[in-house]
Amino acid sequence: MLTGRSPSTPFDDRARPDVAVVGAGPIGLAIAWRCAARGLRVVVHDPAPGSGASAVAAGMLSPVAEAYFGERELTGLLLASAARWPAFADELTEASGAELGYRTEGTLIVGSTGDDLAEARRLWAYQQGLGLPVTPLRPTELRDREPALAPRVRGGALAPTDHQVDPRLLVPALRTAAQRAGAVPVPQAVRALSEVDARVTVVAAGCGAAALTGLPVRPVKGQILRLRAPGGATPGFRHVIRGYADGEQVYLVPRADGEVVLGATVEERSDTTVTAGAVLRLLRAGVDLLPELAEYDLVETVAGLRPGTPDNAPILGPIPGRPDVLAATGHHRHGIVLTPVTADLIADLVTSGVADPLLTPFHPGRFVAAGPESGNAAGPGTRGSAGRGAGPGAAEVGGPDRTTEEDRWS
Ligand SMILES: Cc1cc2nc3c(=O)[nH]c(=O)nc-3n(C[C@H](O)[C@H](O)[C@H](O)COP(=O)(O)OP(=O)(O)OC[C@H]3O[C@@H](n4cnc5c(N)ncnc54)[C@H](O)[C@@H]3O)c2cc1C
């Protein structure tokens, strides 16, 4: 158990840190903020803060629309984190003095063809069976909410509690809040955990966690576009729109400053090149759903690497054989929505030494055959699972070689 200093006691700069966080993405920074706010002496190692997956992420906070078959425990964690988002956003805005682009208009899930709608309805039925708020809408109700939808959109549903935040505002806000709380940035990469000298080390390095811990975190490429409404206007729609369009699945996230994020591919690749085919398919599906997008400026095409795991769920907790090393990685498609709960539960674990039961299904031990001594011996095998298995092959949006149906979103 680690206890913080009293507010009147200054840090001794030469003292060993209580907590060293490796990685200054949303996960590492939020953990650093929470730990520093509890009075712990915290350092955060990262040569390029905010340069990982969060730099391209859409920022959907979608526990309901992303409640997929076979992922009950992950859905529980997503819901727990989404429930924390309103207070987390308020607190972070207060602590950083920065806007986050947090918006609560909700999410519309729409389908173009009969087949698209049939596929969507199968998932809504599952989500409703879990008691989640997803309400089918008639076409007129859909158009009352979003008149800009294409006439060929045949139906949809509303997930009112699925919100959004802008990750490009979130991460700088977290940096400010963490530093104001006393966390100290160390602008260097950690090449091995033996380089880190702290009472507790938290590995929150996204895809970089694999090299440091041996845990099975792999890059999952996502290509994504940013468009801008012409003439500085705001987009002609307010909800996040997740659409099935002729078998393709895309999402559209409108920002108050006129930006629209259109994404994304899901590919078992580790490069970050942008391909013409992916841009074509994303744009075609996006314009099919919202014709006005054809008039928008295409301002950015980019690809990022999600930190994926064999069961698509994060890896949270002490690495077997290394109780002083906590993993907080593998957040895959959900690292933005999972930021509040991850930060709270890991900070609780650091300060109390007791793991919240919510963490149990996400323990690193599910991937570790035997307790390693070095912190670099986690194997690729799985023991137990917090979600479904990931598919093997490459998978672009709507591509013939995409993996599981669930892997097409975000
Ligand atoms: C196209 C796309 C769309 C997405 N959309 C969404 C979405 O809508 N909603 C959602 O919830 N999630 C989304 N995600 C997923 C989300 O971006 C990630 O889950 C999240 O960024 C993970 O956060 P992280 O802090 O663990 O890792 P990252 O954001 O990847 O940050 C890792 C940090 O660790 C640092 N680092 C790495 N190795 C080392 C090392 N050895 N030493 C020091 N520092 C190191 C890196 O420089 C980086 O700053 C999306 C991702 C992509 C690619």
C-alpha cells in the first residue's frame, strides 16, 4: 500500500518516485493524474506524449452500441466507465481549465438496405436483452432527429447514453491536470523495465507494452478520415452516427468546430500507411449515409495502431511474479471510453493494494502460463477470457477479408 504526502509536505526531488508511469497516452496520463492528486510522487516517461492511438481516435464513448456478442465482462467495464464520464469530464475541465469537446447528444445507429437493417437489428435485440438503452426508431422519427440522413436510410435506433469526447483535446487536458497535481514528465522512452526506479511501475504504453512486459498486445491498424464543413459551418448533424451502408460499417462523429471524423478500418497490420482503397470505401459509405459530406473538405487521412489483445479486452493489474509492476494496456478500440475507470481502479490498487472486483476478468494472469520473475515472460497463451477471440486475418472496413463482424467498428 502506498500513502501520499500531506499537502503541506513538499516533495524531496531526490526521493525515489512512488509511481513511475510508462506511457503518456490517455490511460497513462489519467492514472498519473489520479495518483498525483492522492499525494503520491509520480513520474511519467514518454518521449512523445499523446502520439499513440489517441492521436487519431474518434472519441466515441459507446458502451451500448459496442456491446457485442460474447463480451459480457467487457461490456460491464465499458458501462462502468461511461457512467463515470460526466463527473470525470467536469473534474478534468476544472483541473485543467481546458475544454474536452465532451458532447451528450447520443448516437444514432442506422442502416441503408434491408440486409443492413437485419444485421443491425440482430445486435439491438442482443443489447436490449442485456437491458441496455437502445430504442428502434421509425424512418420519420430518424429524420426528425437528423434531417441530413440520406433518403435511402431505411431505419435505425437511438442509443441516447452513447456520447463523445475529442481525444485531441482530452490528452492535453490530462497532461495539464497531471502536471498541476505534481506529476513530473520524463521525456524519454523506457527500453526495459529495469531502467525504471520507482516503488510501483505502471506500464501504460499502449502497443509499446508488449516489448516491455511480454504481454500479448498487438497493433491493430485503423485508417480514419477528418472532414470539415465548408465555410467554417458546423456539421449538418448533431448525433454520432454509426451506419451500416451496403454491408460496410462506418461511423461519423460531428464536432462543434465543424470537423467530422469518419472511420475506421480494422486491420491486422502494424504499418500506418493510408491506402486509396480504404479512403474510397470510407468516403463512399459515409456519403451514402449523409450526402452532404460530398461537399465537405477532406482535411486529413491518417492511420493509427490500436493496442489489441487476444480477447479484445484490456489487461489491468499486477504482472504475475512482479507485484510492483502493474499493466494498464490493451484497451484496443475502447481506450478513450475506458480512461476514467482504468485510472480510478489502478490508482485505487496503487494506494490500497486491493484490486476492485471489476478488475478480476482483466487480470494479466489470463495470458501468463507461469509466474515470471523478470516481468518479461508473459506468454501468448490465454487462460480464461474477458471477451471473444480476435479473428486472424487482415480486416479493412467492408473488405472481403475482414475478420469477425464485430471487428468492423472503430
Ligand atoms: C482509428 C482509431 C479510432 C479509435 N476510436 C476510438 C473511439 O472512438 N473510442 C475509444 O474509446 N477508443 C478509440 N480508439 C482506441 C484508443 O485510441 C486507444 O484504445 C487508446 O488510445 C489507448 O490509450 P493508451 O494510453 O493505452 O495508448 P496510446 O494512446 O497508444 O498511447 C501510448 C503512449 O505510450 C507511449 N509509449 C509507447 N512505448 C513507450 C515506451 N517504451 N516508453 C515510454 N513511452 C512509451 C507512446 O509514445 C504513447 O504516447 C481508436 C483507435 C484508433 C486507432
